[in-house]
Amino acid sequence: MTYEELQNAPLCLSGRQLTKVFVNGKVSKTAVDHVDFDFHQGEVISIVGESGSGKTTLSKMLLGLLNVTSGTIYFKGEERKIRTMAQRRAYWNGIQAIFQDPFSSYNIFHKIDAVLDDCINMRYGRHIDKQKREDLKTEACSFVNLKYAELTNKYPFELSGGQMQRLMIARIFLLKPQILLADEPTSMIDACSRATILDMLLKLRDETGMTVIFITHDIGLAYYISDTVYIMEHGKFVESGSADEVILHPKAAYTKRLISDVPKIHEEWNLDDVFTGEE
Ligand SMILES: Nc1ncnc2c1ncn2[C@@H]1O[C@H](COP(=O)(O)OP(=O)(O)O)[C@@H](O)[C@H]1O
Ligand SMILES: [Mg+2]
């Protein structure tokens, strides 16, 4: 879909005047400062800013892991309600996250088979028949170029970093959330498997129509991967728009500075020549 088509797609997640103030004794810190945003179905959005700009605080509010100080979050056009555990669970069916450290996403005492079974239980219930279950697991693994038969008896710590990241994407493939939020998902791995991971996430978006929110300090990565870019400085969005508009024709001084820190923005992210699809 083109950028214009995406802007007319149904709303998935929106925020109005969303704010987070941390108060410690007499000191208060506004980490997210009255931000407005509209994320659409199937849109890939990057939120870009330097360390301390408020990205993680914003993602925790979006995930419902941190209370909002003021402002409102809308999920599919309606005010998000996560007061009760049942409401919270329902919301978490719609939004999933992947974090920097893939190890933290797994219970280390669970074999990979059990990790995938948990996803199937969450998405389809416990009573799905055995053959269908095996088919889903095989399909999810092959989607990320992993061989299910070789993994089934292993523990997460027996995998390489790249395999672990791919297993994380296999989980998302099974869970099929409407929104995937990825906070600096690729910083732990080398450039080649990084390209593989990013391409798998984009393929997943193409197949499922999920909305993908990337949180990153890397404006080059944002250009490579996203339809829409929001630039965050000191808790505020200083600029937003299509990736081309924001990065090729930046208006805010802060955006210009972020771009000037990446001298070869186009060359660096032309990954076709390093992408092999395998580690
Ligand atoms: N729990 C907290 N208590 C007080 N200040 C916090 C807390 N979490 C984050 N901050 C502050 O909020 C600002 C934004 O932090 P953060 O959201 O982690 O930024 P980023 O992810 O962009 O690096 C920083 O100044 C940080 O020190
Ligand atoms: Mg952060």
C-alpha cells in the first residue's frame, strides 16, 4: 500500500495529548509531553529519538505496562480500557512486543516446543487437535527459516542469537497480534542477521496486515523500514510524516541533526547485497 492509502486505512492505535510525568519526591520529569499520533492498520511506523527522548516510556504506556499521567489512548477508534484484568488480557491479545534482549522473552526452563505451544494456546485455545498444532508449529518455523524438527527438543539457550530472534518472530507469526511493538529489536545482532530479521518482520506485515511500531535511535533504520516516521525530542514529537518526507526533506533542526549523524543514509541501508536469507 502507498503512504496515502495507509493514511486512509482504519485506525489501529491513536493518542491524544498523551503525557507521562515521573515524580520522585520533589523532582518531576516529563518523559512524554502531550504527544498526538494516529497509527493505521498495516502501517509500519518508526519512532526515532536519541537516548532519553522518551521512547521507552511511550512504548510502555502503549503496551499498558505504565500508567498514563494524562491524555488518552484509542485502540481501533475506541478509548482503550485496561482497568480490569479481563480488559487488559483482551487488549494484550491485540498488541504484542519484542524487546532488545531475546533471552528475556523466554522462560529458560521451557523447551522450544513448549514456547510455541503456549502461543498456540493463547491464540487458538488448548483444545486444538494435535495434527493442526504440529502443522502450525512447522509453518511458523519455516516462515522464519528454522527447521521445526531440529528445534523441538531444544531449550532457548541452545540457540544462536540470530535463531533466537527468529524464534521470536515465529511466536509473533503464531500469535498474529494486530499491533507489534518492537523496541530497538535488532541492536544485539550483526548487520546480516539484522537485515534478515527486518525483512521477516516486513513480510509478516505484508501477510497479516499487522501494524508495526519500531522504536529506535537509528534514523537510517527508520528510513529503510517504515512508511511513517515520528521524530521524538525531549518527550515531544517535533516532526512526523512519510519516511521520504521526513528524512529526505526534514524541517526540524533536530531531525536534520539526526540525519547529519548518518552521512551515508542511502548507501548504508541498501541491504540487497548483504541479504542472503540465511546466517
Ligand atoms: N521510572 C522513571 N523514573 C524517573 N524518570 C524516568 C523513569 N523512566 C524514565 N525516566 C526518564 O524519562 C526520560 C525518558 O526516558 P526513556 O523513556 O527511557 O527514553 P528513551 O527510551 O528514549 O531512551 C529520561 O530522562 C529518563 O531518565
Ligand atoms: Mg529506550
